[in-house]
Amino acid sequence: MPLPNLKKLIGAFAAFAVGDPADAEDVVVLELLRWNTIIDWFKSRKELKEEDKKIIGFTVREQLGTGNHSVIQGLFNKENGEVVDGVKYEAKDICDELKDKEELIIYT
């Protein structure tokens, strides 16, 4: 199944990732980020996704030059190209289960 508006999605989460430096509280800093933390965040927003079928979820992770890991996850509106909710994690390490996942995951 082709991903609609993939360029918009990439642009939207890139903008979300960079964000405003004044919004430092939007970054959750952890020693160890677990896959369950990612799943629990999406579960807590299940009603929003069920209400609007134009919304898809995403998770993007990368290893930073510092050795830490950055993981951005959110809900993306395919129609208007906006991230409707999201969180950015920075962790010293990630669990093995998360390491085994792709760097970009799209949840439809």
C-alpha cells in the first residue's frame, strides 16, 4: 500500500523534531527508552486515531553523534500534512526490541 503524502510526513516530523528551542519541555530525556513506552504513548491516544481515519502514526529514531538516541513519534494528518500530536525522546540507550525495529515506522 503506497504511503500518501510521504513528503509531507517527512517535512512535518522534521519540523516537529527541530521545533523551537524554547520548547525544551517537549523533549523527554531518559536513561533507557523501551518499546513499551512507544506503544503506551500510542495506546493513550487511541481515541484520537479512531475518530479521524486521516491520522496515521509514525516513529523515527536515530543515533546522535553523542551516542544518545533520538526517537520522535507522533500522529500525522495525511490530509492537511500536520503533526497533530507528538513527543520527542532522547535516551542514553534503547532496549533491544526497539533496536530491532526499522528507523522509520508508519502505523496506518
